[in-house]
Amino acid sequence: MGDYQDIPTVLAPSVFVPFGDANVLHDAMKGLGTSEQEIIDVLCRRTNSQRQAISHIYTREFQTDLVDDLKSELGGNFESVIVGLMLPTADYCAKQLHKAMKGAGTDEETLVEVLCSRSSEEIMQIAAAYEDAYGNSLEADINGDTSGPLNRLLVMTVKGRKNEGMFDAGKAAEQAATLYRAGEAKLGTDEDAFVDILGSAGQRQAYLILEEYKKIAGRTIEQALNDELSGDLLKGLLALVKTMDNSAQYFAERLEAAMKGWGTDDTALIRIIVSRCEIDLGNIKHQYERLYGRTLLSAVKSECSGDYLRALSALIGAA
């Protein structure tokens, strides 16, 4: 059930002097040229709360905003990494959700990754940050941009219907049987049954449902979902199921998907590494190597270059 200790890759240094860090950053950006390596050495090797302290002192000492200065000096994917690191994690995830919904079209895959892979407490913090930043409720914007069973699944995650601590073995057996009847045991698929049961189950209850389903069907619910569903709803339910069982493996698979084939999905690569480096990127690295037979760092090196690569390497390789 994912019972492992979270291993971050970015840890607080034993000695932290925010005033000194603020001065290093200011010196790295003043005058002609920019010392990108000094920016990496400071911001990729401090925790988020330390970066906020540095930013506060920077503004006080130099009467200018650190993020504004970084944006004016940096560019491209390197800027996306560094500026992303400057946001508290909930604010960063809220920004990713807003980007996925604004303008024409909706990036459902990002909505699924962010909302279906996190605990109710994390989602509550992201929803609060979203409303604070954009003036609309996250639920209202999701309702405006998605429809059908996927919409119901995403709204359920935002409403936090999961009761993380409660579990009932007898009920899990009934729920597993309901899922079996809703999919494999009939022609067609009752998508709503999958959304209602998997979307509202807390982690412990979901684990019991997954185990009971194996007993009834003789195979995993993941295999059944792949046969019965498709598209973004499938991705959403798989994200729920995989993160209930092993969240590090889910993110390892997402990183591989971002790097394989023609071109790299830099947005996804940056989003996962920046948002997980202080949570469980150490676990994700281990799962990635187990699944794909190469280190995450070597995979990133084959896809990225320059300051962008150096920043990602610092975030990945600190553990």
C-alpha cells in the first residue's frame, strides 16, 4: 500500500545563511552576464521554506523582487525550473492546474496527474492556493472545462470525499464485487460505478478493494481498467489506483512517458521533478531505475542540456 518512508532529494543544508544567499544571487545577476551556476548552487540546494526566507531578505535588501529579477535574467526551461522552485508547492501545483485550463482547449492529462495523485490534505492546500491566486474556485473552473465521468472524478478529488483513515473489509469485498459487475461481468462498462467507488475510497479502503478485486477476478483492477476504459478517464482512474498502491512508481512512469519518443515533454518533466523533489523524488529515482534499467539522472542527461540540465541534475542528485 505504498508503506515506505518518503525520501526527498532536496534537503536543508546544515548551515543556512539567507542573507549570504541573497547577496550571492544579487551578485550573480548584476552587471553584464549572469552566473547561472551560482543561482543553481543556491536555489536548487535549499528547501522551499528557505527559498522563501531568501526571497524576503532579497526584497528587503535590494528593493526588488527576486522572482522578477530571475525572470528578467533567465529564459526557457531553465527559467521554468528556477521560478517554479520559488513558489510554495501548493501554489506551484495551482499554477500548473490553471495553465492546464486557461485559453482554448484543456490539458486533461495535467489535471489528472496533479489531482488524482495527491492526498486530500494536499488537494485542499492546492485548492485554497488556486482560489487565492485566481479568484475562482478550483471546482468551478474544473466544471467549466471538463465533462462526463472525468469531470465527476476530478470534482470528487477536489471536494475531498476520500476518508483517508477509515476502512471496512466487509464493505471492500462488496465494492470489489460491484466493480466486477460494472465492468468485466457485463457487456459495456458502468463508468460511474468506477468513479464513485474509487474516487471516494481512502487509501486504506482502496487497498482492500484492490486486493478483494484480485480474488474475484483473478487479475488486478489495473488490468481490468485498461480493458474496460479509455482516454482521460482511464488515465485518471489508473492514477488513483497506482498512487494508492505505489505513488513513486506512478511518477516514475510519468517521467518515462515525458522523455520517450520524439521530443521531450519538458513541462511534465519539470513539473514532476520540481513538485516532488522535497517529498519523494528519492523513491521515484529508485522505482525508475528498477523499471527501466537506467538511472533517472542518466535518462535526463540524454534529453536535456546546458543550465536546464544542471538545474535538474542538482534537484535529482542531491540524495
